[in-house]
Amino acid sequence: ERIEVFCPATIANLNCGFDVLGLALEGVGDVMHIAKTAQSGIVIKQLSGPSLPLEAEKNVAGVAALSLLKALDIKQGFEISIEKFIKPGSGIGSSAASAAGAVWGINELLGRPLSRKQLIPFAMEGERLASDVAHADNVAPALLGGFTLVRSYDPLDVLRLPSPEKLVATVIHPQLELKTSDARKLLKSQVELTKAIQQWGNLGGLVSGLYEEDYELIGRSLQDVIVEPNRSLLIPGFDDLRKAITDAGALGCGISGSGPSVFALSKGKKMALAVAEAMRYTYEPLGIPYDVHVSKI
Ligand code: HSE
């Protein structure tokens, strides 16, 4: 018994929703093949992509899978073979894709004892291994699809939000590895009240924009006055990128997760492709290799 799993890339934070908002990209991700084995335990194999630790306890998919099997008290073993396309440290949820894919696939092979929402805490164990913090803003959209909001971490309460039909994401990934754990060291532990007011105003605006399919409102809510000012310093050409993306007509843009990828949201594919062109045009002279993806949400 085996299953093939598409593990989507995800964009966390979406500017105003640090650690709580995220979305899944329909067309960008890894592929995982999971099979039941005669022996118990988790065996990790890698079929392609940047090399990952193969010891189950050191691999995000392995750790997530082991935590699920332990909670369900299941002795059945599994082999997880990973075709890795999302590079670790890219800012589009590489670890989340592996962790979410593993628990989703195993749950299917076990006859679906848990719901997708119930799988989130186990996928979060993979994030804990990858970045020292069990954040859910990548694994939740990877498991549930579309936009998600972590309303609360304790107790965990994750909501699905609607994806307006015409919303398309464009992502540029400068090929520099930026570890989430390092990008988190730049964060201050205190937030000024005036900034918090701006941030939660925008968060409410963005959620409302998704429900109302109000593209202008989504665009003007895509602001981050708390994290971006520090983290953007780690992304070469960030200010030029933002100007080019805005000039190309995107609704809004920002750092994808902890970076260095930068995302933009557009209304319609035509605009998203124009934004992709503007990203390439801005990045080409910098001499840093990059990929650009355009994807529905
Ligand atoms: N919310 C996390 C962070 C996402 O920004 O550190 C990491 O992908």
C-alpha cells in the first residue's frame, strides 16, 4: 500500500499576520511517496533535490511522522521517499511541505483516523526541529489548502479563510539560504502600541478583504510595520523589488515567511505575469541566481 502526495509550498505571515497567516500555492511544491513497510519505524529516502538528513529523528518529515505514530500508538512502519523541489531556507515553507506531506500521507494510509486540522500539531513538530519554534503558519495552509489563520496557539485554533477567485501569487526566490531560526533572531520581543494598532488593523482588513473579495482592500492591508523593517535588510534589492512590483500593478507584496523569497499578490494571471517580469528585470543585474513562480492559491 502506497500513496503519492503533493506537498505545496506556502507563504507565511502575509505581512500583517506574523506567525498566524499563511497560504498554500497550488502549483509549487514537493512530491512524496509513502509506503507501508514490514518493519516498524520510519525510513526516509531522498529521490531528488538538495540533500536532507536521512535519519528519521533529524528529518522534519521523519519527526512529524514519528510524533503522529506515537500519539496514535501505531506500530506500523512507513517508508517516505522525497522528491524535494522547495529548497530549505527559501522562505516558502520547505520544512512545512515535508512535515505536512508526511503526516497527511500516513493518515491516509491508516484509513484517515484524524482530520486535516487534527494533523496540524504533528506537522508542527517538524517545524520545531527545523526552526526551534513550532509555528503553524506554514503547516496549516499546507494541510488545509488556501488561506489559513492561526486564531490561537494555546489552545490551537486554526481557521480556513476564503481564497478570492482571481487572486494569483508571484514569488521570487533569490538563491540564498536564510534559516528561519536566524531570521527570528532579528525580531524584537516588544512591539510599540502604535505599530501594533497598525498591524492588527491591517490583519482585520486583509481577512475582511478575503471574505468580501475586495482586491483593493486586500492590497492596502498587505503591510508589515513590525517585522519587515528588520528582516528586509537581509534581502538584497528588497526596496527596488517592492517598487518594481508595485509599478507593475500588484495589489501588494512583502517578505515570504522569514525570507529571502519575496511574494506579491495580483488580481488575475496577466498582472501576476507582469509582476514576474518586473521581478526578473530587477534581479537580473544583481547577479544572484533566482527562481520566479506564478501560482494560483
Ligand atoms: N512565521 C514564521 C517566521 C514563518 O516568519 O519566522 C517562517 O516560514
